[in-house]
Amino acid sequence: MSRSHKKNKFQAITNAHSEKQNKREANRKFRRVTKLAVQKQKSVLPKLRETSSVWGFDKDGKTYNPDMTKKEMSK
């Protein structure tokens, strides 16, 4: 992967490296709530956005940076 590089000049706003742990926690919570709804035989199952919010994740979004260097564009 030494030759891989970003195609667009977008970068995260905060210093958080990844949202992987946030996504894991959100999906675990979603599976737990869905499993309980199935056990209680509810006809309407919850949606992922009802159980978690992306606003609580570590990153605050992305922004376009036209001045990114070649080193910053490499993965």
C-alpha cells in the first residue's frame, strides 16, 4: 500500500484518528435493542439512527483543505 494516496483534499476537523470504537459501540447497542424487540415480538424494529447519534462521535466532521501537501495526501 506504499503507493496509495487520497484522491480528495478532505481531512478531519479534530485530532481523533478514527471513529472505529464509536461505530463498534453504536452497532453493539443497536443489536442489543433489536434483539430485545424481537424477543418481545414487536412489529416495528428500531433503526440505527434511533439508538445512536453521530453527533456524539469523536470526530466533528471533515473539511476541505486545498493546501494539503503530498505527504498529507498519502495514506
